[in-house]
Amino acid sequence: MKLKGTVHKYGDHINTDVIIPAQYLDTTDAKELGQHCMEDLDPDFTGKVSSGDIVVAGRNFGCGSSREHAPIAIQASGISCVIAESFARIFYRNAFNIGLPIFECAEAAEGISDGDVVEVDTETGTITDHTTDRSFSSQALAGPVAELVEAGGLIPIVRQRLQERQARS
């Protein structure tokens, strides 16, 4: 799968509290969460994002609480993937569980600028900055992680497997 979009760049230690502010945690409506994504950090974020765009950030993206609301809000805002130098471990797991592709690549996080047009090949891990004509290597999505992203997350996979199981019975 190839993901291509305009980059929205942020720094280090982007906390789940700024990805989706606490006052919106009483909803599980993805669309509503997406409308408030990053509003404490970048009030114009949702107005700037087009479907397929990409977030690039520094170290420790998604630190803070373990809320799944954060990757859901990012995905629902229209962001197709996140590239960062590193991710907080719980955010890393939550992102794949909801089907949001993420890529750790320090060189890309440093070398890509806000507004660049970037393409990510999920099968090879190649990150191409079409604005600067530079390429970066990240780990490809493979195995269970690729399956999670392709299916749209853990819940769709579980539903599919239950249906298959019921069909065999």
C-alpha cells in the first residue's frame, strides 16, 4: 500500500493530551474525536488536513496516557500515517490496534519539513519526500502488523475470524 500526502510536522514529546484533549474523552465517536485532533497544540490542524495527509514528529510521539482516543482522533482527522523518530510504546500498540500505520525513522523525522509532499510504501518501508527528492528507510509493515493495518484494526480482524469460524460450524 502506498500512502501519499502533505506533511504536518511537530516536535518531540507530543502528548496524548494534546493529540485529543481530555474534555473529549467521554465520546467514542471517531468523527467527533477527529474534529478536535491536535486543537490544543495546533488550533488550525483540522482545517489544514486533507484526507491522506501525514504527520511527522520527533521523539516520543504519543507519550502520556494510554488512551486509544489519540490514534483514533489522528486517523479520523484524515491523517493516513505518522512518521516519528520514536513512539511511546502504548501509543505504538494502540495505533496498530486501530489500523493506523506508523513508522519509526529518525532520519525522515529530521529531514522532512512541514508542507512537504511525502509518500510511504508500507510494503517496503520506503519513505519518499517528493518535495526534496530524498528517500528514507523504515521498517516495512509485515506479518500481523500489516494484517492489522490492512483490516482496519484488531476489531475488524476479530469479527472476520468469528464469522469464518461460524461459517465452518
